[in-house]
Amino acid sequence: MKDKLDRLINEHIQALNPKQPLHKGEDAIRLDKGELPYPPSPDVVKAIAAAAVTLNRYPEVLGDSLRTALATYNNTKVEEIIIGNGSDDLIELIVKVFVKPGEEVLLPIPTFFVYDFAVKVVGGVSVVVKRTEDFGLDVEAIVEKVTPRTKVLFIANPNNPTANLVTRETLIEILDRLDCLVVVDECYYEFCQKTVADLIEKYPNLIILRSLSKSFGLAGIRLGYAIANETIIDYLYRAAQLFPVNKLALVAGEIALKDKAYILDNIQKINQEKINLAKELEQLGFMVYPSATNFLFVNTKPLGITSQNLVRSLRDKNIFVADFGCKQGLDGYYFRTAVGTPRENQLLLTGLKQVIG
Ligand SMILES: Cc1ncc(COP(=O)(O)O)c(C=O)c1O
């Protein structure tokens, strides 16, 4: 039976790893997924409950009232916005529209793993370029890797897992020198307020990705969007599913955008807690990288403990952070932790103190 299926399943899909669920109890301290520790705005929760009674009907095909709200939020035209089932969905859609089997996608590493995953799913080839020592972009190295088969360059800005931003000037230099599609993933935009979305008119090969998972606290509903010129958006929509975004997400997004005070308050809390947490981690002897996001990227080498051992020991204490030891472009000494509530951060620090003795 297995042999029969092996013959049928595409080879590049057989090469993918199975997904492994990580079971966490209700009382777990969850800092491993870069989530906002606060619930969505109460107005959003009410609107979702109200919309639930209409779930017998399909959503609007293009979700136009949310697109209109996003166009206003970003000062763009509605035709320059596409919404998706999380920005992950849009990453896959972009790759599906632009990359044929055997074609290349440039990835400055370390970076967000979903880009490479999406490329593998379509049988494309990820061409990695190492970031600089401080995780900036090596523009010359990127340009050198461009071939006639290069279709897309993904740049997470700020980057995940390294949390740093590259400058607008660097991005402009890349846009001036590359003809391929350049995707600037601004998933953490609200935490840092840095964007190049205003450049989509000048550079027709530029796509901006955004998410409502982080600053809006809507990771569970799956909602993201992209901003690009009308032609790109038109083709992305042609290849998208008919109903990629569910009705509850459409409503949640629209109301979340209206409750600006709630979002701002959460962002301020996280940015303040981030400073406190970074300071305390440094006092414990860790090296903490500058962060323009809602998480911290931490180097365990000064303490001589591998991140694998550290993350495992924390897990035994029901505290979850993400191990980046030995991930693409990194040695065995890195972990990423979301900035949690003050209580969660204190529990993390207590756990770390016990682990490092
Ligand atoms: C850089 C980056 N892009 C995209 C995403 C995915 O966001 P979403 O929840 O909208 O799919 C993440 C999530 O961690 C991320 O870090």
C-alpha cells in the first residue's frame, strides 16, 4: 500500500517533514509562538459572537468591507490590498503565483521558516544567503546569488527570529538592483512603525506583507494581508481560493482596526515589558539582540549552555520558548521568547535562574 502511494505522491512532497503537535497544558507559560499575551479587543469578541449567527452563509467573495478598512488604515487603494487566511496563506499564494518547479527563491538566513516551506511545496529551490554578523542584509551577497531562475526574494523586516530591522535605505538599494519580486514581510509593523509600503507605486515588483496575528492579538482567527500594485493583487486574487478568509475573521479584522486605543495600549505594554525583560536577561548573563518586535532573540553562549538543553529544562517546568539552536544559519546557542505578561516574564526569569543555577 505504502509503495503504491509513494508512486503517486509528488517527490518534493515526500521530502517534507511531518508536522508534530506539541501538547501544552492549560496552565503552560506559552512564549514559543511569538503571540500577544492579551486577548483581542472586547469589541472584537462581541462582533464575532454577533456574526456567528450568519455562518450559514458564505463570506463576501473578496471581503471588500475589510479590504476597504485596510486601504483606509494604510492610505492605499482598495485594489492594492489582498487579504488572506493569515500571512502564511499569502506567502504560499505568492509562491504559487510566481514560482514554477525548479525556479529559485532567495532567502537571507536565518529567517522565517514558512518561506522555505512554501517554496518546497511547489517544488521550487530556496537559495540561502547568510545574513551579516549582526543579522543585517549582505546586499552584495544577495545580488551575487541572482540567476535567470530567481523569481522572489523574501525579507522579513523586522526579521523573525532575530528581531532586528534593516534600514529603508538598504531595502531601496535592493529594490534598485534586483528585478525579481521583492516581498518585505512587515508582520511586526505596529511594534516598530517602520514600513516601505509607500514604495509600491515606485517599485511594481514590491509586495508588503502584514498580519493581524501579533499586535491585534488575532493569531487564532488567521488574518493577514498584502499591499502591492493593482496588477499583482489582481493575479494573486485570480489564483486564491474563492473564500480564503472566513466570515468571523472578516468581522474581527474590521472591528479590530477601529479599536485603536486598545491596540495602542497593548503595544505600549509590550514595548515596555520588552525593555524590562531584556535588561533582566542580560543581568542573568545572556546576550540579547535589539528587538523591533514583540519577542526577544537570545544567545546562551556566554553562559556555556546550549539552547537545546535550556529549552528542554524550561519545558520540564511547563515554560515554553522556541529553540533556534542549529537552525539554518545559526549555531547551537539561540532561543526566542515572546514578551509575555509581567507575570509570565517573571516566571520565565525564575525558571531560567533555576536552569542556569
Ligand atoms: C515574519 C513573519 N511573517 C509571517 C508570520 C505569520 O503570520 P500569520 O499569523 O499572519 O500567518 C510570522 C509569524 O510568526 C512571522 O514571524
